Amino acid sequence: MKLLTNIKLQLKIEELAMFALGIFAFNQLTYAWWWFLVLILLPDVGALGYYVNTKVGAISYNIFHNKAIAILVYFIGMYFESEPLKLTGVILFSHASMDRIFGYGLKFPDSFKNTHLGSIGKD
């Protein structure tokens, strides 16, 4: 059990480092800091898919919380020299890392509480 706790701690530290990377990347952009604070929770709009059903909810949530998609959006922004696209990538990446620090992982289609990091909330 102690090893499991240490692994969870290691994962949280890893996600904290990625969140710090997101802050660093945001700092390279031309936006005022208040934009980061305003936009950091916006990717949770992906949870609106749960109003349809759990499968659609998991798909939409995971799209907005997938770090590979976030990085791709950022790189597209770099390629096209688009600050809004780079900002979008940074916010998506930072938000996903922040969520994972708190144990909110990518969702399985059966339940919002069933994530790749384990079950969330009280059973």
C-alpha cells in the first residue's frame, strides 16, 4: 500500500511540474496574467456532453483534457504564429495537469467517476 501511495505522489509531482511548464509557456505569450486565471477552468466545458449521456460526456470531456491535443494545438499556433492558438494549447495543457493533480483523470464511458487514475469521489 505504501508503494501505491508513493506512486500517486510521484504522479502528482509530475503533473505539478507540467502545470509549472504550462505557466512558463503562458508567460512566453503576450497576454496579461489575468487571462490565465479567467481561462484556466474553461476546458471543463467538455463536461457538458454528460447532459447527453455518459459516452458522449466521456468523449467530449476527454477531448478537452487530452494533453496530446493541447500540445498539437500549441504547435499549430507556433507554425501559424497565432497567439490565440498557442494560448488555447497552453490553457488546455495546464488545465489537464491541474485536474490530474486533484485526481481527475480521463473518463471511461460508463461513469464520470471512473477515470484512468481510478475512481473519484465517494462510493
